Amino acid sequence: MITRRRAALMLGAVAFAPIAASAQQQARVWRIGYFGPPSAVAPGLLDAFRDGLRERGYIEGRNLVIEYRYTDRPEKGFAQEAADLVASKVDVIAASLTFVAIFAQKATDKIPIVIMNGDDPVENGLAVSLARPGGNVTGVVRLSSELIGKHVLLLAEVVPRIKRMAMLVNPNNPVTPFALPNAKRAAQSRGIELVVVEARSPEELDGAARTLSKQGAGALVVMADGMFYVQRARIAEIALKQRMPSIYAFSEHVSAGGLVAYSASSPENYRRAADYVDKILRGAKAGDLPIEQPTKFELIMNMKTARALDIKVPDAIRVRVDKVIE
């Protein structure tokens, strides 16, 4: 028989349980592995991720420790960096791009991994599907390989009489095999010849520039790539020197002097990734969290570069531009 006093105590215990669980959640010090670019290389991205964590109650020095591993180092060191993160016993790894997540997943199939700004996780074997990843990887993707065809068509609108277009790719990037066919199909639909120019490292960019000058292409598509992102000012300078209108997958390329970009917001993706980290720390399984795709894209143009290239931006493009850099 349950007495009135016992029933009251039971109800109090039930009411107290969520409060106690929440207090326990806040009292624990969580360890997150950040595997991405430093702020000096990618201004605003790491801050956006930390802001997203802070909005959800995770404060460094209070209930959060972040183990930082930066991606502005040679690729041969990434496997060791991933192994170091696993050895440091972090609760979750936040990985900047798909190739970084690949290194992290090779190092562990137990620790959850959140992609912050990746591409093609299904094609690269990181997930079974976007809706149901199924393994230890989830997060936010950019759709760069799908958008590359859109980049070709947009650049063809900016330079309407273009007959030959170059595409700068990093063959070591796992997204490249999926992006190239989309770019070629788009170019063929407009009767444009697409010339592929490769660069695997910053040291190969000078050779790529010489190849571009010999190919006679009238415009340049730059594929989404971490190394190209880091070298964005140099690539914009190459395109300007070759007098080639250029389009990019990251808006930061345009801020560095590139002509135009069509992309999702990288800072917003990093901020959204913090929500995945929060859900995982609260008990969700990475394999059960659908991988999120962007819903908003921005068309950004550098008018100073347009003037330097003597480009008169067509009205059909001008009215669609979301942000202008003068």
C-alpha cells in the first residue's frame, strides 16, 4: 500500500530526476577533439564552432576541454594527429572536412565524429546514407561536388562567350572523383571544353599556373579543397595575373581577391556542427543523427576584381548577387 507521504516522495523523486541529470550533465568536464584549421588560416570558423558550443552551455575552462589539432600541417602528419586525438580520450571529434574525417575514422570506429563542413560522406564510405549514417560519423556537409556543375554554369553566364574553361583540382582530395563528372556534364551542356589542371600541394601551384597559361582557357573553376582554401590569396593572384575570371566554393576566396563564389556559409556550418556535438554528449548516437545539408546558398562577387578584369557583369547575374565586395 502506498501512503500519501510515500506517493509525495515518489513524485518528488520523479520531478527531481531530470534536474539531477541536468546538473550531472553540467558538472562533468567534456573533452572535444577539434581537427580543423586554425583561426589564422580560416578566420571566424573556429570562433563560430566555439560560439555554438557556448550557446549550448559548454564553456572552455569550466565544463569543456578542447584538444586542438590543426590542418594547416602537411598531409602526411594527419594520421598521427588523428591517432593522438584518439589517445587523448576525447568524447567526440569535430572534423573540418571529409578527408579529415576519413583520417579520424581510420583511427577510431568508437569515438563519435562530427563533420563540420564536409562533402560526399556516403560516397567516401563514412556513412551508409545521409538520413541514417549508421556508423560513428555524422554532421554537416556543403554539397560541393553537386554544386560544381552550378559553378561552371554560373561562370558561363558571367563570361557568356567562353569556349574553354579550366578547372583546378587536387587529385588527392577524396571529393575530386565525384566532382569532376558533374563539372564535365555542365560544361558539355553549354558546348564548353573543360581542361583539368592538378595541384596536390602549395609547391605545385606554380606549375599549375604555367599549365593554365599554356591551355588558353578563358575562365577558371576552383574546386572546394582545404589546401586551395589556405592558398586562396595566391590562387586569386594567379587567376588575376592570367586574366581569368574565377569561381569558387568558399566565399573566403572572394574576400581574398577571387571574382565570384557560390556556396553555403562555412561559419554557419561550423556553428550548426556544435549542435551535433551537444546531442552526442547528451546521449545520441552519431549513426542515428541524419547528416545535414545546407538549405541556403550565397552568390558573392568581388567588383574590384571584375573591374580589374574589364568584366561587365550581366544584369541577370547582378540582380542575384547576395553580397558584393568592393
